[in-house]
Amino acid sequence: EDKVVQSPLSLVVHEGDTVTLNCSYEVTNFRSLLWYKQEKKAPTFLFMLTSSGIEKKSGRLSSILDKKELFSILNITATQTGDSAIYLCAVSVGTYKYIFGTGTRLKVLA
Amino acid sequence: DGGITQSPKYLFRKEGQNVTLSCEQNLNHDAMYWYRQDPGQGLRLIYYSQIVNDFQKGDIAEGYSVSREKKESFPLTVTSAQKNPTAFYLCASSIISGRGAAGSEQYFGPGTRLTVT
């Protein structure tokens, strides 16, 4: 059975800290791995990763994929209170099929 | 402004009643999806549609029904047969990626929180 596991489930940090969120997967037909940020309601897209070892970066956020060890990490540096959200990891396993992890709930304290 | 809208934001129903959740997109996406999000669980796929007048069951379709009469619209009906309907429902859309392609990012609506008592 395809599965995506995120860790930790929740995390509380202070502003300025750096955090690393993990996403591991076991799927039969990997196509890509996607990260989303869910603040209140609608998840918003952050990154899509398809190749091992190539870092994707957007401001203070970055992500990388390891297809040999079957995981991805999402790094957030110099965290701000606005980074507080649930971060979702999803793996595309078919044209319309995405397996989602349970998410990591991040809280950044001022 | 392009995007996906869902209505209503909050919905309260008595057990035994059917209820329909609205989802509209103006992104010109062919594919649309319905997910259910429960605390401590990932998003689970209820139904998806790749083209007008065609839709497929996802992992947890029992007790739900959909229609796709227009490209822009993909309403979800939660029927009385759904044993545990209280949840947060998310609609999404995407372009259709080709066979062998990497997949596409999905655009999500703001969700509808359904409470059935």
C-alpha cells in the first residue's frame, strides 16, 4: 500500500529558528513529490520535486529530494510567525492520484 | 482573479439529510478533485474528474456522489449513506499532465466544514 509519512507531527519554535520538516514515502509509481502550506483553509503550493539532489528554493524556504532513500526535507530558515501553518507533503503516483501525508503543524512563537 | 471557490464555508445538517457542496474554478483546468481532511489524517481522495461528464471514484467514495456538467463546476453531494460525514472538505483542480509526466500542482479551494448532528 502506498504511504507518505511526515515528521514531526507538530513543532513549536521561536522566531529566528531554523526548522527541518521530513517526508518519507513508500509508493509503487513515484512521479513527483509536492509540498504545500495550509494556513487556515486552502493549501497553497510550495514546491514540486522530481529529481534527486536538486534543491528548490524560494526565499527562506528550500526543499530537496532523495529518491534513493525515499524522502524529502523542507527547510525554513529565520522563521517568522507568518510561517505558522500545517505543511503537507504529497506524492504523485499517477495522473490523478496523489498520496498525502498527515502534515506537520508548525507554530512559530514571537 | 483566477481561483477556486467553495461554498458554503460552514454547513450544519441533521443526520439523514443529503447536502451538496459547491466547487467552482475559473482556471480553465480540466481535472478537478474532492478531498476529505480529518484531524490526524492526510487528505483522502473522494472523487476526481478529468473531463466534463466523466468522473472516477477515489479511495473513499462510498456515501458521496458528484457531477461534472460544466468544466468549471464539480459539486459534491454527501448522502445519508455516508456514515461519518462530519469533516473538512477540500476541492482542487489541476491541469492534466501527460502519461509519464511528473504530475501537476493542485490548486485548492478554501474548503467547506460540514457538521452533521
